[in-house]
Amino acid sequence: MARRPDLVVLYNAGPNVTAAKQLERAGIQTVLIDLNRLEDLGPAARTLGRLTGRNEQAESLAMALDSTAGRPPPPSTTSLAFVVWDNPPIIIGHGSYLDQLATQAGARNVFGDVAAPSAQVSLETIVARNPEWIAVLSDSAAPPAFAKRREWRAVRAVREGHFLLLPGSLFGRPGLRSGEAIQQLRARLAR
Amino acid sequence: MRWTLLVILAVLALALSVVLGPAAVPLGELLRSDIVWSLRVPRALLAFLVGGSLGVAGAGLQALVRNPLADPFLLGLSGGAGLGAVLAIALHLSGPWALPIAAFLGALAALGLVYRLGLIGGASLDPRILLLGGVAIGAFTAAITTAIVSLADAAELRNAFLWLWGGLSGASWDSVLLVALYAPIPLVVLFAASRPLDLLALGEESAGYLGADVERVKRRVYLAASLLTAAAVAVSGVIGFVGLVVPHIARLTWGHRHRSLLPAAFLGGGALLAFADTLARTVVAPRELPVGVVTALVGVPVFAFLLKRWTIA
Amino acid sequence: MNDVRRAPESMMLWLEGVSYRYPGAARDALTNVSLSVGLGEFHAVLGPNGSGKTTLVRIALGAVQPLVGRADIDGRSASRWPRQDLARLVGVVPQREDNLFPQRVRETVLLGRYPHLSLWGRERAEDHDAVDRALAACDALHLADRWLWTLSGGEYQRVRVARALAQEPKLLVLDEPGMSLDLKHEMGLFELVLGLVKTQGLGVLMITHDLNLAARFADSLLLLSEGRTVASGAPADVLTQETVQAVFSWPVMMQTIDGRPQMVPLRQPKESRG
């Protein structure tokens, strides 16, 4: 508040809602933006464009983002599971951003039938569904620690070292570089 | 007769754990299935060992602190374990065993603190101070843990709480072997204390006059029960209600003589946890419930029923 | 003081010149007290509250070590006795006891066999026989299968004595056993204890506040006041009018019944009090 910005942009998530109210009361213009899925990118760009008075630049950006989001997905040639946490195993389900990225990159999320964005599953389910890749958000090049655990080696992709290590900066959230993320994912899967 | 039934129950719980699961494994393929041998069998065995250990630890503690509401996790161990786990993540400690080891050490640290508190005012472990100290240390460590989680960045830290809530997901032949080698020693110490624990029910003074070395028994029972609980938390997080409810259920049939109560609590606790884990894995398949939630959901009605029976008796 | 004819080695309990002060206390709890209890003897310790009776028994049982003086049980220093060995020799009926879980009479008396059991061994036939004998001696055999919480105060006390007897001790120590018992049960308890002394040759040390019953039943009294021995010996020698009045600070009249002194407290008119 001390810096008196012209505009504060916040992700529309729990604690931020309260923060936004506080900032508004202090007289600082605040906007909460939904940015959970690919489809949110276009509207977000437009909103920012409107607020900063840069409507034309925003509109062209928004159209590019919309087309990325709206593109029909290619047929899936491979399967994966996103593992967010190993003990207990937490996977990404249908409808979340990562799930969308996978679909756009031509990979089927084996947990696409789980309606929630993330869910705890049994390890044996992962083994039974046998994804070809295990995708992990990680900034390092080394396989995740759980790869060495005996119970995880029942998963074929873990045994074969088929890990997709996705840097958080590029893959963590929808953003301007979402298109790039999809390209990168597609390239890695092709290897 | 009742022992036969209990053994059958235990075997049944183990069998269900192996046969049932979210991944459909046809009966004919059970023996060949990798899922069964790499995952289900060790998980069933681990559930049994952990549940049994918690049952015995709970029974021992209830006798030690002379309070039927005592639960192994009242001693502050879960708070210490949680803090250890969160610190391990926050400090980016690597290695597949980093979390369990950190949790175990955290639990031991909490154990040491509460033990030290229990010695305040003399050489005797005062049961009331053990209970109060346990609650205090538990609250203290929980507060620090929450502070770290809220201040730090990683979403991983929040997932640590999921781990702490109890789960046998980390079960493998490695962890089964570890627990199978570790648990017998504190278990034997507790079984050997069966008669002195019977005497302790009369009060420490009377127990001493009947020939029990009260101080030694208290120390051993407290340490053995705590070590069992620390190991349980390290491999499977905090699984509540097993240590509280199983001894009471066992007492309904076997009475208060610890010589039979403790083995019954072991078998009963093992069966209960194996069964609860099966439910956790199958009820919302392909998703899984934290087993600590299932034991609470099962444990609370059982507990309420027992309370009712108690106030009538 | 102890009779010089009594030798320490032949006594079950031998306290000589014992003094003790609790940590942080202003004065001694006991100063130079001596007491000896032999087999077949019924000793009672009397005195007002705070006179040191409980401390004396704690020292006698080795729970506390005297600062000065000697406290032996069966010829060996009381505090050096291993707990289990001591429990085979001395049975104690403390003032208070918890009962955390419901129990039957037979089970609770069976706990008295602990000093005779091995670590992993089961109870043997001889243990159950000892329980039966103990219950019979206390006239409580008919209560054997009852739940403890269904017993009257007097019955419960007899069961506790039976548990101490199940230890097959040579010495029985009771701390205020008659407290909160009604007349019938209190008399019954004293008769029981005297009977055990006579028929089984036990030594008995009893703390009691009931002067009259102690005088009627015990062979020897020890009267304490503020941690010191006021008098010891035969009841008639100890409980004289002057002594009782001095120790209890109340006017009394002494009568004799069955050759034993009995105290009758006098009423003090309001004007002359204080």
C-alpha cells in the first residue's frame, strides 16, 4: 500500500479476495482475475487492456490466446499422469490447466475421468492405468525422489524412467507462454 | 473360542486387503499379480503391524496414565512428527526416506521434551504431567508447523499435512521389513509389563506394596509405547482412534488383565486398520480417502456406543 | 524405647532412633523414634494428626530413608529390600486405593500373588489356593465372585486385607483401616486382625486414630506427638489420663474394660475453653 500503485492485479483465490477488499478500502484500484484454465487467458488480457487503457494491444493478444485455447486438440498418441505429490499420491484430474495442456499436446491424462482438479488416488490405480509418462512439476533435471521408493517402482513409467520434468515457471499456471508450454510438451512426448 | 474368532477376524481383514482394491484384479490372477505382491500384500501387512502397535501402545498408555481416554497421540508425538516432516520439506531434504526419518526424529524430540516435563518435581513420571505436557507440546509444535507452512511458499508444504493425516500409501516391502524388525522390541517390553500394569490400576502406592517396581515400569511402558507410536507416525502419519478405541473394545471381551488384553489389542488393532485401509482404498475408487479419516468415522460411533455401555455398567 | 531383651535380628521390624525431616520443612517429622514388631505381635501407632504416624510407616517400609537411625525389616535395611522380595514378607493395606476398572473380588485378591509369580508364568493352582485361603481367613470367601463396586465398606476392607494375606506375608501393615467404617465393620476388622495374629502368627503394625479399639486389641501401643515418642508399651501403661490429655489437648476420663484402658472424652463448657 505504501507504494501506491495505479493497479493491483491478483489471482482470484481465497486469501486474495480479502486482500483485494482491503486494498480497495485504502483507495487502490484492485482487480481479481480468474486464471485457472486456458480459456481464462483471453478474458484476462481483455480485462487488463481495459483497465490500463491499452485496448488494441490487449485485443490482439487476447485473440491469439483465444485461438490457442480454442484449438481442437490433436488425437492422443500417448498417455500420462500428473503426480503432484507422492505420499499420498495426488494426481491432476480432468479440467485443470495441466490436464488441458496434456490434451493439447496429444497426451491422454489417465485420470481424465476424475472430475476434480486434483485428487488422492491409490498407488495401485496408477499402476493399473499404466500411463506411459509420469509428469511432475519440477525445476530440476533429476528424477523426483519418489522414483527411488520401492512401492513406486511398481509403476512401469517409473521403472523405465519415463518422467516429464516440467519447470514450474512455464507449466505452473496459464500465462502468456502457454502456447510455448504446449509445444515443449509435445516435443518431449515425441522423443 | 474368542481367540479363535479374533484370529479369524484378523486373517479375514488381511485377506480382504489383498483381494479388494481400486484396481480390479481377478481372483484367478491374484497370485501372479504384481499389484498384489508389490503393493497390496506389503500394505496389508504394514496396516496390520501399525494398527496392532497402536492398539498395544494405547492399552499400555491407558494403564500408565490411569485414564481410559488416553490415546497414543495425546503425547505430543504427532505434533513433533508433523514439524519434522514440514521442516524436511522446507529445507528441501532429499531422498526417498527423508520425510519418514524427519518425522521419526521430530516425534522423538517431542517424546524427549514431554518425558523431561514429566520428571519435573521429582524423579517420578507423573501421569497427569505426561498428559498435560503432551497436549502442550502437541499444540506448540502444531503452531510452529502452521507458521512455517503459512510463511513459506511451496504448495508442497500443504501437502505435508495430507501425509500427516495418515496413509499407508508409502507401504512397501522395505517399510514392512523395517517395522517388523523394529516393533517387536517395544512390543515385548509392553507384554512383559502386563502384570505390573494390572497392579498399577490400584494406584502407584498399592502397586509398589504388592511388589511392582513402579518407577521402572512407568518409564519402560512410556518409552515403549512412545517408540511404537513414533514409528507408526513415521511410516503412516497420524492414524487416530485405533489406539483409543481398540483397547476398550478388547476389554469388553477380555477384561482388564493385560496378559490377554495386550495380545487381543494387537490383533484387534491390526484387523481394524487393515479393514479401514481397505475401505479407504475402495469406497471412493479411483480416489482414496485418508485412512485417518476412516478410522475416525468408524471409531466415533464405536466409541459413543462404548461410552453408553460404560455409563450403564 | 525398645526392651533390651528384644534383639534386632529376631524382629520383623526394627526401627531405632529414627529421625526424618521432609525437604523444605520447618521442623522434623520424626525425632528419635524407636519401634520393634515381632511375629505374633499386634502393634498400634497412635497420635494426633501430624504426629508423624504415616512418616514412620513409610520409613518402616523403606519407601523413605531416615536421616538418622536404623530401619530394618527382617534383619536387613528396609530401603535395600528389592520390591518383589519385600512383598513376599510384608503385606500392606494402605489408606487409599484406586479402582480404575471394575473387578471381581477373586481377581483383585489374585493380584496379591504377584510377588510369587515369575515374569511370564501363569497363575498356578497353588496361587488360586492361596487366594481361597486368604479369603477364608478374612471371612470373605462367599464374596469371591462379586464385583468390587457392589461391596459394602466393611466387606471391601476385608477383601483388601485378604489381598495382603494372599501375599503370604509374615508382617501385615495397615494404615487407618477402620476409617469410614461403621461400628459393626470396624469391630469386625479389628477382630479379624487380632485373629490373624493369634492363628497365623503374623506380626501386625497398624496406624489408627481409634484409641479405644487400639487399646482393646493391640498388645503394644506407640503414642506419638509432634514426631516424638510420648509413650510406648502396654496399653495400660501408655494411655493414662495425663498422657492422653497432654497429647490430644482435651480433657478425658479413663475407664478399664477387659483390663484395657478406655478413654472417654469430657465435654468442656464454653466459658472454660481456650
